Amino acid sequence: MLGTAEHDDLVACLGASAMGDTPWTATLERLAVAFGGHTAVLNIRDEADRTIAVENHGFSAEFAAAFYASDILGKDPRMPLFYSVPKGQIYFDHALYDVAEMSRNATCREADEILGTRFQLGAMTTLPDGSTGTVAVMRTAAQGHASQESIAAFRRLAPHIEQAVALGQVIEQKAATQFILLEALARKADGIILLDRTGAVTFANDAARTMLAAGDGLAHGPQGFVADRGPETLRLGRLVRGAIGPALPFADRRGGQMPVNRRSGRNPYVLTILPAPRAEVFLTRHSIACVIHIQDLAATPLPSREAMAAVFGLSEREADLVIALIRGPGLAQAAGQAGMALNTARNHLQSIFRKSGTASQAEMIQMFGRLL
């Protein structure tokens, strides 16, 4: 079972790799060790499922690049099953296919022998440029399948993997991608705030500005960030100063995580404070010293209508129904909220299932809830 401290340490490692401060190979090694794997791989594929980048722990960079471009991998019958996993979800072998049957396939056996592995536990992520990222911990035949406890722990870590891989790709694209990143941050349901070396806010996306303006537990003024509770204000100030650390060597700068309680009684905000990368210029022409991520545990993330239309071809009325279903507990209530008859809603729901490749209302809501 992955403990809280180990989970938080892995989240910090992922963030450091996204920022370019820790090699991905080191973070992948930590993932392999934490989940009892032989190796771990980060594989980036274009829209035609061709590998365009590989980072790994356990093999040389040259070997990994050659293998992921090889005919053996291209002919492996398991690959289409892996690639069919919806973005934002995790996968493991015995949930996708009959492992014993695949083990009798000559191509599968050859690939397994080359890699020295048999089983995978992975997460599919979607990236800003339309490519797909897969982060997988690979296990030998002797190590066996991942346990149910490991699968549950990996599922909790998957959103952090997705965010780190996406953010890492954007940062690596430097100046040409700065506009894309700012747009992505501005659209996020979570709050993103950037501070300069003095602690002044240089960027806040729409979500962050809305949270601060609400004054429900957290605000920002001339003296910096203020929580409703004095001890929380003091702790937040310490974390921000530790992340900015103008008098500290970069390696000694630290951030952290903390909850901020809300006077409304709603679920708290969770703040993650991270020191910015070493680079003198990050995202804007200003020197950025600290990144603050605000997660609203009371919020219900809703997919954008534009994304539902572009990705799955949903009509406007189908998109209305999806949003109503995410907000409400049942089809009848959702139909009323969307202004349509129940039978019409049922017809729209079947169309949504076909277009999205989902088989149930719960699966559809879970998938669209991650499409922001």
C-alpha cells in the first residue's frame, strides 16, 4: 500500500520533472520502485500512434528508442488494446485481455523476452499538442500482476502524472509554446497563480481570480495571501517564502501542500506551492519564482462544449445533456435541467454512448468529467 508520505513524494518528483529540475529517468525509477516494477517508461505518441519520444528507467535510451520504433512492437496484438484506453484512465493487462492467451502469441513472447517484462500498470494522458502520453510500470513474470492495492494507489496518482507530463511537454517547447501554456492554464478548472521574486502575482488564471474574489477562505491583498484562519495565513506565508527563497540556493527551496478551510463550510481548497524552475524566464517576460496550484475540492469539473464537439462530435443538445448528467443524480432530473423530454434524453444518451465509446451512464460521466 502506498502511504501518504510516499504518494506526496512521488507527486513532488513528478512536478520536479515537469519543471525540468529532475530527469524523467529519475522519477520513472522512483515509480518503478514504489510500485514494485522492473522498469518504468514514458512514451509519447503522435495521432497516428507513432512513438515520437521515450524516457525510461531500466533500459538505455538507444535501446528504448529502437524498440518503440520496431516492427515487433507494431505487430504486437496487445498494442491496439493499450491504445484504446481512454485518456485520463489507468490500465493493467488482465483488465484488457486474456494474459495466458496473449502469452501463447509468438510476437507477444518475443516482445516480452526482449524487454524482460510481462505485465504493465499504466496511465494514458492527453497532451496539449494532440499527442498521447503513456506512463507505465512494467513487471516481470516473476513479479506478477500488480496488486489491487497498487492499482488503487496508481489510480490516485494518475491525475498528477497527467498534469506533470502535460506541463513538462509545454515547458520544453519554450518560447513557441508559451502562448499555448498560458491558454491551457487560463482554461483550467483549478486555480493557477504565478509569483515573481518579490511574491507579487504576475499571472492568475480565471479560476484562481474567481476563487480569490469570492473571499471564501482565501484572499489576496497588499500583504499577500490571507486565509480566514490566522494559523493558515502564517503557514501559507512560510510555504511561499520557502518556495521563493531569494537568499536560498535553488536546491534548498521548498514548497509544500496545505488545506485552506472555507467560511461557507464547503470542502476546503488544497494549495500546492512549488518553486519555479531554474530558468530566469518562465512563461512570461518576468522572472517567476513560485507556482501556486489551487484545487477546489467542492467544485464539480464540467467539460467544455467546444471540447465535446471537437473530440467526440457531440451536438449542442447532447453536450447540454452531458453537463446536466454530471451536475445531477439521474437522467430524469438531467432531462429537466437540459429542457428536454425524458424520451428525447434517452435517445440523446444512446447517441452519446456511440460517439464516446462508453457503455454506461457512469462510465460516460467519469470520462467526460475529465474532459476540461
